[in-house]
Amino acid sequence: MRLRGRLVRAVAVLLVLSAPVTGCASIPEETEAKAIRQVEEESETSTEAQPPPEDLNDLELVRSFLDATAEPTNDYEAARLYLTERAAESWKVPQELVIVNSVDTIPKPVKSADDDSASLVQLDVHQRGRLRPDHSFVSDEKDISLTVRVERRSDGQWRITDPPEMLLVNRKEFINNYRSVSVYFLDQQRDGVIPDVRWVRQNPNSTLPARVISLLLSGPSKSFGSAMNTAIPEGTTTGSNVSETKNGALLVDLRDLGELSSKKKRLIAAQVVLTLRGVRTARVKLQHEGAPLLSGSDSVRPSDVSEYEQQNEVPRDVEPLAVVDEKLRVFSEQAPPVPGPAGDGSYEITNAARSDDGSRLAAVERADEEGVDLRVGAYGGALRKLPIHGSFMTRPTWRGESEVWTVVDGERVMRATRDESGSWSVTEVDSGAFPDGGSIDALRIARGGTRLAAVVNGRIVVAGIAGSGSEVLLQRPTTLTGGPGDTEIKGVDWLSGDSLVAITGSDDVPVVKVSIDGFFWPTYQSLNLRDPTRVTVGPGQRVIVSDEAYLWQVRDRSEYWEVLQNILIGHNSIPFFPG
């Protein structure tokens, strides 16, 4: 087959990787922590606030003000230096930051053309999103135009007399002063941990761990407050600042935990240690009221609690599958049919999904007359037809091993649950909070069962999933904005607990990685790919997409896409990993 002039690198497929579990080395007992004092974040300053550069004109001053607002130290002391004395004293800083770019300033006429001591500046910006008081970013794009009044002081320097009611921050300076961190909470089953992305100021670096632990103790963000759980009891505090011992471990001394089971203590350890991993690489000397939280473990490493994170990763020991010619096959070099009727052609399968533990299948089947039905059942056995029917359905997605979702005809979000007796029940999930008039073209539930990502009218929508059993609610569906132009999103899958991978309708940016809050949209290499139609993610964040001619894979954004060869499954198949 001719390769359409594209550079093609052929590789043999290796779809399921096994990784050895690293044992934990013995950890020497830590020395006592250095003496510290409780430090109020607001009063701590890393560098002295600098006034605006001299001789800025009125337009430059307003633009520069949006850079200074990115530094919150000492109640935004740096930004207050851009205001008149009276305005600086009376300025009540809004709790919510508005992240903007495309900043433009335009002079506006004042009442008296002869008065050169005052000026009106029209400030035009493009809002990218908002940073809530809980330090979570929410996508919210729109254009903003407002008027800022400035006055010339007696020394000739301009100062702002009426700062904007919104706390506007230039995106570039926001990135220079803040960083994203993953704060870990419990999943739906409360036996694993999942990340909740927050943004914290980078300086002072010495108190960064303390700021992150404060977010952990405050609970999940507003977007996922009813979806995520925590093992840390309400009212828990720290006995002292999170500090570094002489041997390099971080001391975290929790107070007011109450009586806890050993399982809950280990879950708390997982939340604390994995959260701190994002800001420090050291061990954690985790204590409760001055004594080790975990019996026999004076210090805890991320590897000591890794099983709680691995609980919500793509399983390496469950074979991926593929829909090939309306039958299911194992997605491997030899591609044998799966056992039972799903693999022997008894069902005309158009799409399917396998549970994370590999025990169950959900398959979309062509109906006898017209449209499609949903079947579920044990892997290798007969699949039961459920009362879910439509003209078409999205690929099913599992939430645990006893719950599967799909979208019927782009409108109805359907949920099938299995009780302890083996009976299946079907309910419709209220998706009224999704964008009006949009077709739901894809739906993927994150491992851990607390969030979903959907493609609605060509845009990515993320929502929390609150509840279980007979009723669930979608919490705060949010459209992720800020991607490459008006590019249409055609498919999505979970890359990790805090990021997605999406395929688009653009040849320039056919595949993008998207942070779960929509702040970052880095692109994969565009060379080779032409109009990708499907995407799935395997162990180790291996991304596989299909286009008009091939199946392609890549391990990292910086790599070139490689053709999957030596495999009996072509580009018209639908490969998928468990989930």
C-alpha cells in the first residue's frame, strides 16, 4: 500500500506491558524537625514589592497593572503601588481571579480636553477563565471591555484611581507566579485516590507544602465537591507548619483525627503523600498528635502507597479488545476472537467496552429490525439485551464493574446497574445541565467513577458524578475552552486522572492533550496523521488513534506517530482498553 507521501515509521505492536512492582527500601528513622513557627501566608513576603517603572504612560500603566495582580503577597502590595494612595487604601481585592490574555488599551476622551492630569483608558481583554477561592480554575471564555480612570501625580507619574471591580490577571504572569498541583481525594468506591487539580502561588517556596496541605484539609474543589470523598475527618488541623527535617523528609503532624481504622489511616497517608509528591520529592514524616500515623512506619514514600493510585490506572493485566467486522477480537498480534457469542459472530457488534477487571462486557448490537440495542454480560458468556434502544449509541463506558453508561441518539444519557443478585436495571441520567441544543457524541467516565468527559456539540464538557445506587447527579458540567481556535472535537478519552486526550477536525492539530480544568491544551505531533476518527488510551498513557488508512500509536507528545504493524487488525476496527 502506498503511504500517501507521509513519513511512516513502522513498529511491531506491543499493547500490554507488564511492569515490576518496586519494593520499598528500608527507611532510616528521621531526626526531629527544625523548630518552626506558624506563619500566616498573607504576612510572608519573599521579595520587596517594586513600584511601577518610572515614566510609564497611562496606557502602559494599566497594562502593567494586570501583570502586578499576579503577585498576591502581602494583600497584593505590588498591585496597590499602581493605585493612588486613596485607592490603594480602599481597594477590596475580589476573592476570584479572572485570567485574561489579548490585553489591549485604548485612550478615551475626557470631559475637559485641557486637563492633562486625568485620563480614561478603555481596557479590552479576552477572559480565559476564573480562579475560584478554592484555588480551582474553571474555563469561562468571553471578551471584556471596561474603563479605567488614571490620574497624574505631582511628580508626573500616572496612578489608577478606580481599579476594575474584577481582579484581572494576565495569563502569562499568572503562570509565572502560580503552579498547578494535584490534590488527592478518594474515588467512588473509597478504596483508591484520584487527583483534583488546584493552582497555588509558587512563592515563598518554603511554605508551598503547607499551602498544598491546607487545600487537602479543606476538601475537594467546588466542581467535584459532591463527587469526590476524603478519608480525612472534618476539622482536622496541623499541629505545626509542614516543615522539612534535617534528613530531608517533610513533617506533617495532623491533629484532631479521632479514632481511625488501619485502612482509613493508610488512605489518609495516600492522600497526604501523593499530594505532597507534586511539590517535593522527599519522604513524609507523617504523624498524628506527634506519633507516627502508620504503625511501624516513621516515614512514608509515594511508593509505599502507590497501590491506591494504581487502582485508577489502565490495568496492564487485562487484555484490550477490538471490534473487527462486527465481532470482538483480542487486540494483539494474532488477534484471536474472544470466547463466546461476542467473538463468534452471534451478535452484530458495532461498539463495545470491557470493565476494568476484565470480567464483563457491554456491546452495542445491531437490532433485528433497525437501530441498535445494548447488551451486557460476563466476558466469554452470553450477553443480556437491556431495554436500551436507539438509532445509534456512543461507545459504552464502565463505572466500576457493575455500572455501564452510554448515550442514545446523541441526547439520552442511559445508565445500567447490576445488583448483587445479578439483575440489571436501567435509568436515564439527567443531562439537562449540558449545553443546550448540543449533540452528545462521546462519553467517557474516568477511572475512579467520580468524573466524566463528554463531547457535546464539538466541545469537551467535564462533570462530576455524585452519588451511586439508584440515583446519580451530574455536578457542574463545564465546557473546556481555550483550545486551538474553533477546532471541532471529535473524540475524547482519559489520559490520566488529571488530563484528557482528544482528536480534532484539524490537520494542523489532529490530537491534543487537555488538562482536566481546560487551562492547558498542548498538542501532539501532527506529522503523518490525517483526519483521525477514533482514540483510545492504554497502559503508560499509550495513545492509539485510527485515521483513514492506519492505526497509529505514540507514547509521548514529543514523539512521532508510528504505524501499528504485524497485527491482524486494520484501521476500520475499533480498538479499546478496559474502562
